[in-house]
Amino acid sequence: MSESNAGGAATTLATGAVKPAALATAEFGAPQPAHATYSCGQRGSLTIDNFRTSVRLVDPEGDNVELPAAPATQQSRYGQAPYALVLDGNEALYMKNGKEPVTCNR
């Protein structure tokens, strides 16, 4: 990415292509914190240590889980059977085979 306009309407990429601000923010927005606790309502909490290429978490049931980025080149989706995690701003969507997905907020 070579530059961004002050109004945030678009981002000029190194290739000269222009990317809408919404896409630029989704892909290049503020990184997730290195350590965060998310409230999952009555289900409890989700604690995440984020290493960018992987995460270590303690889920609402108390399971300790390590998940690699999936695909490896990004920093918002993590997964390895039977678990998956999607981070989006202050929200974490946690999924575990055989269980209902849970949305948690920090």
C-alpha cells in the first residue's frame, strides 16, 4: 500500500490500483490486541493471546486451544479441526464442532 487519502474514501496500492476504504480497513485495519478477554454473555468468557500467525485461547468451557491462521497469510481467521475463530473489531466468533457458535465482545 503506497498511500491513503485523508478522507478515507480509497487507498492507492503499490500497483496503482485503488481499493475502496471499506476493503482497506477490513484487510489492513488496526491489529487485534496481543491479549484480550471477550465476554460471551451467560456462556462465560473467551481469553485470547494473539501471536498474529496463531492464537492461543481459553474457551468458555475452559478448554485450552492453539489455532493457526487459516489461511496462513491473514490475521483475522484461525482454525484447526474441530475449532474455528473469526476476529472482527471488538467481536470474536468462536466455533467448535458439535456446539452452537458463540459471539463474544470485548
